[in-house]
Amino acid sequence: MMQQGQLFGDDTVPLETQTTTEQVALNPQDYLADRDSVLQLLDGWLELGWLRALDLALVKLLAKLDPNAEPLVLLAIALTSHQLGHGHVCLDLQQLLRDPDLALILPPEGQTLEPQQILPSQLLAHVNLPNWLAAIQASALVHRKQQASVAPLVLLDERLYLYRYWQYEENVAKQLVQRIDTIMPLADDFSERLSALFSEPLVVAGQRQTDWQKVACAMAAQGQLTLITGGPGTGKTTTVVRLLALLQQSALQAGQALRIQLAAPTGKAAARLTESIGQQVESLPVDIDVKKNIPTDVSTLHRLLGSLPGTRHFRHNSTQPLVLDVLVIDEASMIDLEMMHSVLHALPKHARLILLGDKDQLASVEAGSVLGDLCADAELAYYTPQTQQRLEQLCNEQLHAEPWCVGNATQHRLAQRTVMLRHSRRFGADSGIGQLARAVNQGDEQKAWQLLQTPAHDISYMRVKHDATAPLDRLLIDGAAQTSEMSANIGYGHYLQVLRAQRPSPEQPLNQPCWQQWATAVLDAFDQFRLLCALRKGDFGVDGLNQRIAQALFNKNLISDVEGWYEGRPVLVTKNDYSLGLMNGDIGIALRLPTEHTCAQTGEIEQVLRVVFARNDGQDGIRYILPSRLTTVETVFAMTVHKSQGSEFAHTALILPDRLNPVLTKELLYTGITRARNKFTLIESHAGIFTTAMQRRIERTSGLNQAIRAMGC
């Protein structure tokens, strides 16, 4: 376990070295003596930014509902709400007591711990778990099974939930268990059709390998729930297209085509899947009727479910379910618990659900890590002998995987509906990006560091300092720190060159195809390079780097301004805007476009700044929007790794902050690395940040797997 001083940077003094005078003077435990004292402490944490206003407001509301709630109960409410804001479904009290400051991700970004601040570790130093559990259990705020009315809190084992999230978890577990246990019939000739779609055996380095894509098709065809996970290039999309062909063949033979819907959490992910699905369907060795009945348009989940503006609800739910037989959701690692609850409630009871995603990527921004929880055992397989035998019969080949464990049907129920794709076609054996991603995923810091220090065609490493800005600016503009490398790399200068060089004649009216072609070319060129950050704040966070990049481009006369609206400004939509048809994560670029008016003095066609967005509804084309209508956008030269999920770029650069932060984990590194298609650059500002972050994992607290196992007993 790292010491706190190591975790939060050299300016922070570990707790054990703080002076006893400061600790005695503060008397942290006194804040748990009465309700007013604990509320005073929470007010102080709010001022520091350690709690949200929402967290404290909830504490004060519930304190009124139960005037007898002990200080430890009010503290638990605040911390449960705080954890929800950081993606945890519940508060694990036992885990919290082991390392309170680390569990609560303190301090927030851009802060250091000061000796006079009361830390959770100091506050809870003399609190024991049985007493805390007893205080919570005695509160009238805790829901009990025998009571008819709903209480705001649920205590389950050593986990404290807000009632709504406990209900989400229970309902998701119940729905999934029902689907796990439902077996679908297969056509008599299923194995022959499966082999026809996978006619070539998978051979790697001269050795016959298990074709896990084929196994995934066999798994999904016989069940109502299938989880397909795998890293970049392992063929998740290829697998699903062939699966849909198999299912549709049987349905058409029976005289009724399946109603299939494809969805993804974000507009960007939906657009990428739309393009990929279309290409895959065309190459299928099946009849034209089958191809026609495989959809190629992908919707966002919000649009599929029918978001009701201004609410958390959707048009489609258990009383008005979706009209479909098969639902495929890509990039499922981005789905939070509440969204999964909404999807399952809107899904018809007879429908199949297929979730695709990379379990090793970052979890959803909102509370929950659904795919990560469900696929926790995917690498070890845990198939029962019966599952393995059935799959081998359907696929006509032996199942081999390393590592491999034999599972128990009760303990590993989800494993019987899960397939992990293991062979990457994008990152072969000679791919530096692929090797680096695998090393990070396995926590092999020696291998990862060796790869970064060895010159390679697709990965590079650079060290930057606050007083040495030229190499970083050169990388951001030209794509390489050294002039000799520039011909093989792409930076932000590339899309601005395309913007200037390919601009149509201003005499052309806006309804001419040349303007859409130009806007598309600029958007595509911008997506060739992206700088990713771990944090939002600080010199090496999104806010500081966006300013830095804009200034560097301005100094090179590539843009006309560094603030406000200017041609070439890239923006990221940060909130769904249904009136404009824009979704959180959509990226646009401001361009000068012709109007219908001419200037009275010059006679030239007037131009106006508009922001161009690629359509996110599965259709080709460009959407033009006036900047004044965009109220929830931010400049996006640099973006967080979280926001980059569902995207990939020809050249991806990942910059790490100058000190460790709790958000730096191997999942963040892995996700950033695998956004790169052809080139990856790691930028460090302080030695050791990368290798230390590799040893730290995201641990989202939830009880989803426990709930599924309990329902299977």
C-alpha cells in the first residue's frame, strides 16, 4: 500500500509524520460527539470541495426526517452520496475503514492536503465497524423488508445504499437471472450454417487456435443474454454481424424476420458502429434477403429508449416496451447501472440482449461498472463441463484458453453466458501499441517501460518540463517532437491545413455538395490526432492544455484567436440537446460558411461562422448550427480519457500529470493507449507516474454480482 504522501505528491506529509500537536489540537473525534458538530465538519468539507452541495443537502434533509439519527449515521449518508458522485453504487463501510482517504479519492484534483485539515482517516480512527453498522441499522432512515413504506437507505451486509440505487441493482440482477436461465431453440442445421460463416480456421504463428468469435456466435444463438468482451481488434463487431446473419437465416426460413435494433451509449460510438456494420454486412456470404434484414443504422440508447426532456425517464419502459426481438449494445462498458435498469425494463420478455464491450476499459461516468462486474471472470472462462461440451459440439472445435478454470453452475452463472475474444487482428504480435496495452493490463511495468524506451514505429515516449515547452508544442502541432519525425506523424496543424487548402470557392452556395464534403474532410482530419488527459484541472489537465494548444496554434497563425468563437475552434457537446439533435460527446468545428446575402459595399457573398457536426443518427451528412445556439459546449483540443471512450484516432497522445492522483489507474492507461490506431505517444512530466499508475486498479463498489449469486441459490 502506498503511503499517502506518495499518493498525493511530494508536498503532502504522510499522516503518520504529522505533528502530534496538530492532531491533539484538532481532536477529530470530537466532531462525532453530536449532530451539530458533524454537520459543521461536513460544511467545512463542502468548502474544500471534498463534498458536493448535493451530498450535504441530502444529509440535512434526512437529518430532519430522523431527529434521532446519530452523528455516525449522518456521516455515512454524506459519504454514500459522495461515493455515488464518484461512480460507486454504494458505500462499502468495511473497505472505507481500511483506507478512508484513498477510498474517498481525497483530495480533489488540483489540491494538496494541509496538516490542519480534518481527514476521514483521522475522523474514523477510533470507529469500529460493528458499532457503525449498529448505529445505521437502528436509524428510522433504513429500509426494512417487513415495512410497507419505503425508507431512503438500505443496509445490505456491510454496504449502504440510497434506496433508489439498491432497487436498480436488485432489479437488474433479477432481470439478468431470468435471461440467463432462458434457453432458445436452435435450427437443426445450425452447426453447418455456423461453419459456413467461419470457413477458415484461425491460425496464429502456424498454430491452430480456438476461434472465439465462432464460440461467441454459438453462445449467443442459444440464449437470451450474451456478454461478449474483448480488446480492440478482437472482432466484436464481426462476431455480431455473423450472429445476426445466423439468427436472421433461421427466422426467414420460418417465415418471419427478426426485428433487430443496434445501439451504443454515445453518438460517436453509434456512428463508428454504423460505419463498421455496413462494411461487414456487405461482405457476408449469405443470401441478399438475409443481408437486407440486418440493420446497419445504430442509435444512441437515449434515442432508442425515447428520452423525455427534463426528466430521468424514457418513453419506453415496462408498460410500453421496445418493439424488437434482438437488441445489440456496443461499447457496453460505458453503460451505468441506472441506464442498464432502464434498458432491461424496456426490453420485451422474449427478446435477446447482446452486450459488447471491453471489460478492461474505464467504467461508466455515472454510478456503476455493469460490464466490468458481469465480465469479472471472463478471462478465466469458468465454463462448466456441460457448457464447454455444448459449445464444442456446436462449433466443431476444441475450446482452448490460457488461463482456464472449470466453473460451478451456481457460483459462476454469468460465465455460462460470457465469451471473451482473445485474438487481436488490429494489434498483431509486432504491434508496439498492442504489446504496451497488454503489458499495462497485466501490470507488467518492466515490459511496458522497456517498450516505451525502445524506438518503435507506432509508440513513442517524451518527457516534458514546465520550462521546456517547445518539444510539447511541436508534438501538438506537428505530431512529433523531432523535426525528422514529422513526415510520419499528425498533429493539430493537419486539420487546419485541410481547412485552408480544401476550402470551396465562396461563390458556391451552401446547398452545393462541396461544402458538406469540405466540412466532412475537416472533421475527419481533426479526428486523426487527439491529446488525452487524466485530469480536467491543472497545467497538465484539459483546462490548462486547451489554453496552451490554442495559444501555440495562434502563435503559428493557424487560428485567429484563443478565446470565444473563431474559425477552426473544435468543441465538445457536454450535455444532450434534443432540440438540436446533439448528444453528449458529439464534436463539431466552427467554420465560415456562405449565406444567401451579398455585401452591399463589395458585392461578395457574406459568410457567417457556423459549427459543423457529423450527423449522429446513422445518416450521412453534416448539421450546421449557429454558435449562439450552443450553450453546453467546451473547447476540445484536449479531452479526458473518459470522454474518448468509443472513439479511436490515428495518432493518440496521452499526457500524465506531474503528480499521482487517485484517478490514475491501469484502466485509464489501457483505455488511453487503445484509442490509438496507428501511433501512440506517452507524455510524462514526472518520472514514475506511469509505472506507479499501472499498479493501481479501479474498484467500483457495487453488489451486483452478489445479488445475482444470491438469486441463483
